[in-house]
Amino acid sequence: MIRTWQGLGDLVNRFRVHTLGLEPVSTVWAPGQLFRLKVPYTYLWSPGLVPKPSDWGPEIDIAGFVFLDLASSFKPPDALSEFLEAGEAPVYIGFGSIVVDDPDKFTTMIFEAVKMAGVRALVSKGWGGLGDEGNTPDDIFMLDNTPHDWLFPRVSAVVHHGGAGTTAIGLNCGKPTMIVPFFGDQPFWGAMVAKAGAGAKEPIPYKHLSAERLAEGIKQCLSPEAKTNAEKLARDIQLEGDGAKNAVDSFHRHLPLQGKNSMRCSIIQDRVAVWELKQARLLQLSALAAEILVEKRKIKWNELRLVRHKEWNDFEGPGEPLTGGGAALLKSAGGIVKGIGGTPIRWAKTVRKREKKQERRASATLKSSTDGKQSRPSYDPSKNPSKSDSSPSRTKSGEHGMEKHLPNGPSLEDRGRMHFEKITDLGKNQNGVPVGPLSPQRVNDPAEDGHSEASEGSEDNLAQDMAVDAGMGLAKSGEALARVPMDLSLAIAQGFHNAPRLYGDTTVRTPIRITGIKSGLRAAGDELFFGVYDGVTGLWLQPYRGARDNGALGLVQGVGKGFGGFILKDLAAIFGPIGYTMKGVHKELIKDKQPTQFIRRSRIAQGYQDAKALDEAARKTEDEKVEKAWKVVLELAQETAVVKNQGLKEKFRFHQASRRLHKEGKFESVGSAAVALEEWRREKRVKGLT
């Protein structure tokens, strides 16, 4: 995971921030995030080859290998069929998309190894361009692209680079395998195959490969022991079943379809909930159920919020305050310098862009002038006297008056609208609500960015463009400067909050997700209260837990953790409210830039399309189901309103009963909620509460 994050972390964070509008994942906590959060994960390899480690939790599954069926549609060339039938089963040697530095030298080495091993061979040309035209030995056939699931059952052993897919199909066919790894996960697969004894005794990296070592590996693959182990692995893979089906089953098994975070719609149980009613958060609605309720004027769209079935909150920010505060200052300074310092670069880009546009315009003008001269003799204005202009000069309607005789095409604005309607094909629902996921896409209006082609040659316009670029630089620097107090206080607060984890304190709380001013104030309050509470109570709880788990040594460690937490957590309680409140304000200010509205429009569009797709009988059934469910919702709301007007004791009893019923899953659907409501009323009657 660490290597994966090192290679892809910047791409992941760029996608999260610029596309999804999410916070970047901290480089400190990212590598262990899947483990800490118990994120369901499925590996597509055979447990017969790589068993599931004993310390992996139930959220991780091993589904088995996944294969494509390409053999059924493959017709081999005659030369290949003749070679296969001419003698004993050959050894396959191929390295797929790997490109070697010297393909001729590599080819010669393969030919020598085949001769030393005394076998026939199929050598795949691959992307590396292997082969020696005219000098290929009789016992070697140079392969073009051939499906492995067709080819491998017809060979005696396989030698390849150790790609996961090639390794899988070779073992699935029961063929002893020798792996020559180049990079990435290839050494891992080579080590696993060697450990299983299903081929060569060890993988030979490409840089250490020689004709002698390749020949020896081939001989090891052809040993009875290797054949037996490879065939056993093949049987295990077959018994594991279809890896793709297993992976899908794993995916569905980990979906929260019951319990507190159930994804099901409360009304239409076989659909996923995408909305929740603000006034009744236990009521989750699918896109279709919400569309029907809005259409029947039971609710309005602004009474619904997007539902989040699971919050994947993890630790954020630096691991401790010193480097965290320093990094925040450096980042802010870099942003300030980048904004102003990048202005000359933007100026240069603007000048180059204008020069290229002028060159294109000049070229287009020259071409149109040449085309006009060639076509002018064939045009006779007298044959079409309607509003003709005998002057060949440029007119408002076209280059030389020719375009005025063509039908008027759609305007640029119309084309943008047509493109949008073509993509969505949605229109509006019966309430007049636009259901397209986006407003009509902005067409390229040169006036919007100050680069008008009509005045490109103007020096005044160039100065205006450069002034805009300078203003953008100042704006970026100003934004970075304005963020300094928030970034610094937040980094210090998060550093103090996370620091106890560095010495093994497992009681550090995961902060809530901040999306606006409300959640920011809540996070600030939580940090203030729990920072002081955990810091003080840790003075005796940490030694107690340490002694309970690890005896005298644990007691000493607990004392150290307690005093450390008392200092660090209380400091986090001091700095946290400042940083989290400012972050909440910042999030509130940039809400318009978040994709929330886009997602809302998409869900509205989904509901419209789902309703539109129903036939008359299905629509009637769903309408009746929603109507019946809504009556239950109103009855629950009425019961809640009655309790609110009663005494404290009744309110407490109702609250306790609601928590119990919710824990028992009685509010997962409107049907079970109706049963729970009846139980509550029966309990009231028994106890004489009216």
C-alpha cells in the first residue's frame, strides 16, 4: 500500500480535490487507511496460490482468478497448427508488452537456451519485436498475437514476464511456469509460483538472465514434480469457481443492506436510497420514490438532502504540530509566490496563444481567398436574384455573399443547447423542475475570457489580456495569504490531535467531516470538550488499561501515555476550535464550487427517468406502494408531535423506545416501521397512556 500511494498519491488527491470536491488524503495516514477503516476489499487471485493471511480481517476477500474467453472465436493460422502437430508439445516463451533494449541479442539468447534444453518452442514476438527473420531454427515457431486460453493447453510449459493475467491462465491450464520478472508485481508472482513448486525453482530477473539459466529453468519446469504441482494448482483453481462471480458476490456481501447504514429505500425495498427527508432522517428514499412523492405534491425537492450511507472519516493533517505548522507556512508562502511569480509565465502563454491564433486566421483567410477565386466563375448571381450582391467583397452573410443562399443553421447558443439536450434527453418533470444533470454547457465565448478574436490584432486588447493575467496572479496570492491563519491554526490543531498516535495511544478520536459552518462548529465543540475530557481522564485510564493488558510494563507505559495525552490533547482543545471553525467558514464560502448541486440534479434526473421507464401497470403498483407508505410516515410524525406536547417522562420513554426499535431494525422500511408504531401504541394502551 505504501508503494501504491507513493506512485499514485498525487493523482488520487488531484482527482479528489478538483473533480470530486473532497479533501486531499493525508500522506501521513493514507497508506494504512484501508486497514484502519475496515474498507471491504477483494483480491482477484487464487487462494490456492496465495492463501489469505491469518491477520487479514473479514472485510478482505480472495475471489480467485478472472479469465476471458477468447479461445472460442480464435482460428489459428495453418502454419501454427502444422507446427503443433509436427512433434511433441512445445514450450511457450513470451514477454507480452515488455520492450527490451536489444531484441536481437535477446532473441539469440532464447534460441540458444531452447537448443540447450532440447525442446521445441513457441516464441511470441510481443511488443519487444523478438525474432530473426530467415534464421529461425526449425524447432522454433515465431508467434504473432495468440489467445493464451487457446494456446496454453497445447504447450508443455510456459516462460513469461510474470504478469498477473498470464500467470493466472498458465496455472489454470496446469502448465509449469518459469517467470522472468522485469518490474512491478512480477517478482511477487514469480516468488509465489516458485514457492508452490509449480515450475522453475526461482524467478530469474531479466537483468540476470542468460541462456544457461533460461535452459535450466525450462528443464525444471519439465520435471515430474513441477508438472504434478502445476496440475494440483489447476484443480484448486477450478474448485474455487468463477473468480468474476465470486468477486461480484463479495461486493454484494459487503453492501450494507440491513441495519443502521442500510442502503435500501424505506419504501421501495429493491431500490437504493439516494435521498433522506430532512424532517425525518430515518426515511430514506430512492430516486423513484422521491419522484412519485414530489409529483403527488407530498414533499418538495428542497425538503430532501442527499443521503450518505457511510462516512469514511479518517485522521487528517500532520502527525505532529511542529512539522505540520512549518509545512503549512511553506505551503502558504509557496502559494503567495506562485500567484505573483507565475504572472510572467501566463503573459508568455497569452502572447504565444495570440500569435498562434493570428497565424491560423491568416492561413484561413489566404485559403478562403484562394477558394473564392477558383469558385467565382461558376457562380451566376442572375440565376438567383433574391437579395444578391454582385460585389465579390466580404459581406455580412458570408465570405463573398455565397453563404446567404444557404439555409440558416443553428446559432452557437442553439448548438450548445442541442448538444446538452442530446446528452441528457430529459427535459423537465411534471413539476417543471429541470432534471438535466448540468445547465447547458458553456460554449466558447471569446468575450468571456477577454480574448476576442475580432480584436486580436489590437495592442490595447493584448494589454487588457495581460492585465487580466496579472489580476489572476494577484488574486491567487491574495487567496493564499488569506488562508494563512486557517491553514496554520488547523495544521497545529491537527498536529496536537494526532501526536499521541505516534507513541501508540489508541484512544485518539477520529474527527468528524467538515462540510460547512455547522459541521465546523460541531467539530470545534467536540475538540474542545473531548480534548479536555480525554486528556484529564487519560491520567488514570491509560495506566489502568496498560496494567490490565501488559502488567507492570504496561502500567509504566500507561503513565507516560496519560501525561503525554494530558498535555497534547488539552493543547488540541485550545487550538482546535479556532482551526475547525475557520475551516467550516471556508467550506461554507466554497459550497457553490462543490459538485453537490450537480449530484442533486443527477438524482432528480434519475428519478424522472425511472418513472418514465415504468409501464402503466408497474407505475400503478409503485404509486399505491408509495401512497400507503406515506400514510405511515404521517402517522409516525403525528405520534411524535403528540409526545412533544407531553411531559418529560413520556418524552424520555418515547426516545428510549425509538432507540430500541431502531437498534432492532424496525425502521429499516416503512413496513417494519408500521409494525413498530402499532407496538408502541399497544404499549401505551397497556400502560394507560393516551
